Amino acid sequence: MDAEVRRQAFAVAFATQGRSDWDVYKHFSALTKPSFPQCHTLHHLQMATEKIAKAYRIRDTAADVDELVKHHTGFVEFINQFFRCETIRNEYRGQDAALQTLQRNATALAREIEKLAPATGRLSSPENAEYPWERDEKILVPCTFDFPNLTMLRQASGRAVMNLVERAFNDFERLRIQ
């Protein structure tokens, strides 16, 4: 397969699968009284954001496709690239403080979401949405952990970031991060 055709096919595939994960995340997070632990909602959020980041970065940058495909990180880098997107910058023209606040919140939240992948930062931050981990001679389990580092998701600043992620999915065909 031609390298550019392969690149574009992977980008669309990641956007499509990421949208599915995103829809599950939204469904779970919209439930007023979920009958399952929060880790399952967060797992879908992590997978969705990882995949939309890969979709844009594979399509719009010269990054190595095979390297992007095999790693669980990249959402933070994508967020920073997304804020450099001409369309986003134009929408916030004259609102520099609002744009800086949103970008700061988005970057902070993206770091925490990336850490939900078990293969990411396991030594320094073992909390993840899938597998038990050890801390202070205790074994902790995702389904009983409250993920205090992600309280922003329930605040206005977190909802604004999630609106930005929704925008990334909805406008994938139109927006570029180059």
C-alpha cells in the first residue's frame, strides 16, 4: 500500500474507532446513577482521546505512523497542536486570556487522562483505569479508586475541555493541526 494512502487510512480508522469510544464515554458519563465503577467511564475517555490524537497526528503531521500506532501517549501533544490550529485561534481572536486558560486546563487534564493508560508512567503514577497497582504496600483496584486527579471533569473547566474534544471529533474532516 502506498505510504500516503496507508497514513490516511490509519487516520480515518483511528478517528472512527475513537468516535465509538467517545460515544460510550458520553453514554456512561450521562447516566445519573451508573451501576458500574467510574474506572470504566474513564477507560473509554482515555481510549477515545488517545485515538483522536492519533488520528489528527497521523493525518496532519510527518510523525512516523508505526510509532504513533504503538504508543498510548500523544493526547497532550495533540492538545497543544490543536490550540495552534488556525480555526481555533481565529475563534478566540481578541480573547487571549480565555484561550490561555482553556489551553492550560486542557493540557493539565490531558496529562491526567493520558495517565489512565496502564502502560503510561507506571512507575511515577501507577493509577490507571484497567489494572490493579501497588502503593505503600497496598494493592489498589481501579473499580474501587476515586481518581481524585480527575475531579476537573466534573467542573466547568473540565466540561469546556470535553467540549473541545467533542469538537475535535465532530470537525475531524474540516480541521487540521499543521
